[in-house]
Amino acid sequence: MIIQAKEQEGYEKLSQELRRGVVILAALSQLQTPQYGYSLIDRLAERGFSIDQGTLYPLLRRLESQGFLDSMWNVEGSRPRRYYVINEAGRTLLGQLSHDWQSLAEVMQRLLTNEGA
């Protein structure tokens, strides 16, 4: 079956919406050690989760302003880089979100395999 352009566009938008919900969880899971934005993008991509800069950088700033990340500037090397790392509040959030994700995944598995019917 060939997907029409309009259907493909609709699929892509819905797929993007689905991914949007897990971006925070993905980012927090990889910030146990300090990462700068581009290194985090690479790290996530290596693990199969691609994210663009326009999504990641505002997210990092927001999580920091909400008190879930700490950041520090490293001015050594070729250019200054801002490193982000998860803090205690962020680890608590990560644990809660991980639990929520597992619960949702279990429910979705039942729904998708018709066990919930």
C-alpha cells in the first residue's frame, strides 16, 4: 500500500507528537554525567533517539530553570561550552517519569495486543 502525501504528512505530525512526550525522559536519562548540547544530541542519536538542536536547547534551559539540571561553563579548549548535569531534584523527577513511562508502556502493550478488550 502506498501512503499518499497528505497521509504521510499526517503520520509524521502524529509521530512527532508521540515522541515529544518522551524527550524529557530521554534527555534526563543521559545527563548522569555532564554533557554539552551537541554531545547530548550525539549520545541520544547513538542510542537511537534523534533530536534537533531547536528542540534540545530550549528543553535544557527550561529544565535548568525548573531546578532539575545544573549547568556550568567550560572555557577550556577551542570554544566555551555549557555543560548540563542532572541534580538531585532531576534524579527524583527521572525516577517518577520512568515509573510513569513503565506504567504507560504496560497499559499500551495490553491495549495494542487486545488484552484490554
